[in-house]
Amino acid sequence: MEKLAALTFLIALGSARGVILLDTGDPTVNTTAPSGSLVNSGWQYEGMWGGFLGTPIAPHFFISAAHIGQAGSSFTFEGSTYTIVRSFSLANSDLLIWQVKETFPSFAPLYTANNEIGQHLVVIGRGTERGSGIFLNSTLRGWNWGPGDGVQRWGENDIANIVPYSGHDLLYATFDQHSLPIPTDHPNESHLSSGDSGGAIFLNDSSAWKLAGINYAVDDLYTAPDPSTIFNAAIFDARGFYAYDGTSFTQISGSSPVPTGFYCSRISSELAWICSVIADPQLGREGNFLTFTYAKLIAPSTDINYTVEQSSDLASWTVATTQDEVVSTLGDLEIVKAKIDISALTKLFVRLRVTRP
């Protein structure tokens, strides 16, 4: 698994644009919200973004994959249409945040811890059905990507690894065969395919499912040591196929099945940037006080810090002395109004610094 991820992913990625299930090719399965132990596991937070998905993360912001661009002229969530205002990007990251004019009635909480490896996930996407079987030496190894039906579908998996890529982190999950009767095995093992980009993965944190990643890409394989033989598929055992590092080919081998996997842009490692965007600070005045109102994520100080800073010349900045008031609480956000006494000041610049300890 580690060898395949290193050789195949870091150089050659196939764009992940629907959720393919190991146990069934029935296109009607898992097309409604999960129930039981997976109730409220993220399905309710997904909105339609053109032919893809996006996830609201604040009253006026949703997040999706950057490589799909502006997938639509508007965003649809819970049956309502939202007007696009502008977008916020992060260099070399595949995360893109979009601002809307109207107010979302709800939004996904963010996963802030850095302990994702080994965690169980629910993944949601919108794309292809499971296609025809792929055989090697007359043995089934997985399935081709089928027709693109655009249907929202969910599956389960586990975080196998965190993979650095272009200065950012990706969460990696593999398409494993079942290991029953191990109690931790699950019936909805899944992979991604064309159409899933922009969809989300959710992890359970203290009995609440939180947004942990945005679907990005999948592993590539080769049927022969030749770049022209590249193919994308949901493969649970890649032995006998080839991986390519951009220079040379390696035939995949091993005593146990080697599954391919999918990658999601990691939310927790971009938390400071995300929180700085959705803070959406607004200036006002109350008598001798400047008011600086912003959205603050409710999270431990070990995960995220907010500091209001002031300057008189835009060159040197100091921590501002503020009187803080929580105006309201919306989901996992507090709307904070920070008041700065300006009675003795002639010039004042204010900014919000958001940092990840």
C-alpha cells in the first residue's frame, strides 16, 4: 500500500471527479441519507455545485475542489439557490472557498484535530456507477468506472495515511477487500471515480460528524510499462499492474492484495486559512469604540488561535486591547464583537490574525 501510494500518486494522479462500492454495483444503493450509526454523518451538508458537490462551512461560505473551477453560476442547498459573490484560493492547494450573498440555514462543523489516521470515514460524491469487471489472470481485481449518472452517493472507508503533496496534506484511503469477521469491518467499502471531485469526507469527533476533507484524486495504474497504458478504475488488488514515478515503471507485487486508493484535501492542516476566510470581519462604531465583528470557530486553543491586532502606520502591529462580546452562536461558530477604545487615537488600522499552533 505505501509503495503504491508513493510511486503512483506523487507523480501521476487521475482526477477524481461517484462513489463506487465494493459489495454491489446497484446504482440505487446509498443514494439517500445514511441511517443508524451513520445518521447525520454529513449527507445533510452537501449542496449541488453544477455537476459536482460543495459543502457549506459558514453562514455565507461553502468549500469545494479548486480543480473543478466555478462549476455553476449558483449553488443549491436544501432546495434554495445561493448567489455566488467571489472565491478564495490557497496557493498550490485544491481547496477553494466560495462566498454567497444569502445565508445558509446550516453548515458543516470542521474537523480540527490532527489524528485522522485510522479514523473511520463517510465519503459522499456524485458521479459514475460501477462498471464492468477488471480481470488479471482470470481473477477479478476491481471494476472500471461506469456511466456518469450524476447521482449523489455515499460510502465508507478508513484513513490509511496522510500524504504530503505540493506543500499541502492529502488524506488517503484504500479500497480494501473485507476482513470479516473482524468487528471493525464495514459493509460499504468505497472508492472514487469521475464526478466525485468536490464531494466531502466526514469523521466522527465526540459523537458529531465533522468535515475532514474534500475529494481530490485517485491512484493511476498501468497495464504495461508504457505511459500510454494508463487507466483509472476501482481496484482492490493491483498486483501484476504497474506503477510509474515519472521516470521508471515498477510492477506491483506482494504476498497480500495491494489496493488502490483515493485522496482528499485535508481540512485540519489548512484550518488557519479556512478560519481566516470565514471569519469575514466587519468594522463598525459605537460611540468612542471601534467594533470589529468576526466569526470564530469554537475549538480548543491548541487547534486554532485568533488575535485582533492594531497599527497606526501599517508597518508595526501590536495586539489590540479589546472588550469582547459573543453576539451569537451559529453551529460551531461564535460571532464575536471586539470593541477597541479609539477616544485617544487619530489613526487606527485593525486586522485579525488566525494561526494554527
